[in-house]
Amino acid sequence: MRYEHIFFDLDHTLWDLEANSRETFAELFEKYNLKEKGIVSFEDFLNKYLHINNRMWDEYRKGLIDKDTLRYSRFYEVFQLFDINDRTLAETIGNEYVKNAPLKTNLFPYTIEILSYLQKKYSLHIITNGFEEVQHIKMKHSGIDHYFKNTITSEAAGYKKPNVCIFNYAIKLANAKIDNSLMIGDNLEADIIGAREAGIHQLFFNPKREKHSEEITYEITSLKQLFDLL
């Protein structure tokens, strides 16, 4: 297949959300003395947050909750698990997290190398469900913004992945065609099944080697494998 356009997801695919979140939370944990407030273990706090955050992002993608609910309620729910009933603190940390995390620069291994390689052969684009106001900051501070011709956010498109409408929007904006495009992402439902439903070939970035039974065009566990595939 001769591809001309490659669409990447951002978080968990290029920008290492878990590593950047860990750094940000470690700073906030100390700044707001959360240990003295009853959260003895940072790891316990982080693991509970990640569980709640993943669940609420799934609800956000499905339209069950709005952006503000996602942004603030995830922290308040974590606090409640530790018997901390402080909504103001939850909102303060929520604001600081959204402000500070995008400034972190951890990328998955081989991100810069593979983008430099692919940029010479393809038109590169981003399709992301992440918040409009922070995705561009992430890309700029981590030094990858110049690789991409278009950054399509769900807020700009009016649809969230896996809705086929966001993929159709991206194809049109990039002046691409379904049959010369490839979607690369880590989320099986949002990135891969969504693209497949839109008729676009898919590449599942699966570094954790998650088990599944979906029919996928390609699957890799390291971005380094893109050198051989593309």
C-alpha cells in the first residue's frame, strides 16, 4: 500500500502521558503536602488517579461527561478515596496539573528519530481527543510540533474519536484520501476501531502487548519498528 498521509494519536503514542503525569504529580504531591493530609503513599495516590482518570476519559469520549467534569472530578474522586473532602483543593490541583503537565517533555523511545524519518516520505498529522488548549503546548515544548502539517483536536472537529466524523474531518482538512492514509495510535477503540470504521488502515501501537481479537492492518510494540514497515 502506498501511503501519502500518516495520522498519529498524541498521548500514549508519541507524548508519554504516564511519565509526564508522574513527574507533575510528584511535584504537586510535595507542594500541597498531600502526605500530611492523609495520602501516605504517592504510588497509591498515582495508581488510584490513573484508574479513575482512564474511566472518566472513556466516559468523556462517549459523551457521558463534559470537559469540566473530567478536568476536576477526577481529582475530587481520588481525594474522597482518602477521606479528603476538599473540592477547592481538588480544583486547584486540577488547574495546576493541566497547566504544568503539558510543559513536560517525555516522549516514547524513537519518537524524534521516526518522525524525522517519516517526514521525508509522508505528510504527517495529529488526531487527538486531548484538550485543545494544551495539545499544542505539549507538542511545542517536546519539540515535535514542526513535524506535523495539521493538528486535529476533537474540540475543533466537533467529534471525538472513535466517531468516524473526526476521521472524515481530518481526511478532508489534510486534503488526503481514505485509501492513501494510515492511522497510528495506542487506543484500540478510539484510534484503531474508529479508523477502521472510517475505512482507514490502522497501525496499533501496543507497547504493553495487550491481548485482543481485533483485525488490524498492522501492530507494533515499539516505534522503532516503523522504520521497517514504512
